[in-house]
Amino acid sequence: MSRITAIHEAAHAVAAIRAGLMFETVSALPDDEHDLDGALYWTELQNSGELAMPAELLAVVSLAGPCAEARALRRRPDRVFEGYAAGDDREAVATLGLTEAQFLDAYREAAALIERDWAVIERVADKLTTGADLSYDEVEAIVVAADR
């Protein structure tokens, strides 16, 4: 597992919490079954579609990972979005049916969140690099502690 993967997934998790969206766990470990380097795993209600999540908030969560990766690598975000690692995030955003204005707003919100919460994202990433998955409650505790 790489530090960049941990940063990427930590940003998704922190963005989800800031957006008020619940998830089961976040992991920076490879998921060979789903061909992922790491993942944010939504709850069963969200996966089944029984619990609707606003498209604009999902876009912010999806864009947060590549934005954080770009910051960590000191690359332009568009370069990271074009890369293989952001493929699932590009696909997720594309399925949301956002207008161009909604996409740009979500991107700006994700970029601002990364700057504002960088220290929190690094703390979550530090925990993920130990190889453990983190539950929603564990990530939320890190976010709440940082807000004090």
C-alpha cells in the first residue's frame, strides 16, 4: 500500500463526513476482487439505492481523492484526473449527470476542503498506512478531534 493511496482514500472519507454522508469503512489496502487500490465502502442502504445521496455531495466526495493526491504529488489536479488511479472517480462523477456548473462547483468545494482539512486527511492517512481499515466512527473521531 502506498502513502498516496492512503491520502487519496483518506480524502474521500473526510469529504464524506464533511458532506454528512455515512460509510461503512475506508481502506488503503488493495481490493483484488474489485480491482481497486483502496476504497471507501458505502453502507448497504446506500449501495442498494434505498438511501439516496445528493449527486452534488457525491461529486465532492469523488473529487476529493484525486484533489488530495494532486496536492500530495505536487501535480496539477487535471493531470491526476487523467491518470489510471482516478479512473473509478472519473467514472463515478460521470454517472451523476451533473451540469458543467455543478461539476465546477463540486470541484471547487473539493479543492477547498483539501486545503482546509489537509492536516486531518494526513492523520487519517497515517492510520490507513498501518494496514487497518477504518470505520466511519473512527474517521469521525479524528475529524471531531481536529475541530476542537
